Amino acid sequence: MHEMGIAEKIVEIALASIPEDVKDPKIEKMNLRIGKFASVVEDSLRFCFSIIVKDTPLEDTKLIIKSVPVLVHCNKCGTEWEVDNPIFTCPECKATDLEMLSGREIDIDSIELAD
């Protein structure tokens, strides 16, 4: 389950982002962007995250996860489209010389501290 490693890294980044001068910090919300081809099971990530954040400033953090579609660009004809199946051929020219523009990312968009 690689979600545990992802959750650990998210927590590490979040804790490092808390300003040192904030007393009793509490992270309220984290906004994540996860690509559909990142192979992340959202429920598993949430479960792993909840285990790791016990007794930390992230304990009651709400994870807001936005799914990022798989966007592909055809290097032959320039067509761009959203892929919704595992077939990677251009719908216009049937070429396979493609570039994935999005869909593999795991990004932290924002971290919100409680007042």
C-alpha cells in the first residue's frame, strides 16, 4: 500500500510548512490534487493519513481531494483530449506518439491553519 508513504510525505510537508512563531498550531484543512493515473486509492490515503496524524497539529485536519483528469496531447497532429479509458491512441489521427499533460500528479494545493 503506497498510500502510507504518500500520507507520510504529505504530513512531513504540512508540518514543515507551519511557521515557527505560531503557538499551538492546528491545521484545519489540506487541499490536495491527485491525478486519476497516480494510482492512489482515496479511502486508503485518508485511512493512512488519519493514523499518522494522531497527536499532531494535523489530527483533525480535513483532507479535500480534487481528482485531476488524464489529459493527453498528440505530438503528431496536436489534438488534446481527456482520456477516460486505458487506450492511448489519438482519436483524430490514431497516432501513439503522445504526451501526458496531467493525471499523474499528487499535489498539495493549500494548507489552512485554524484561527
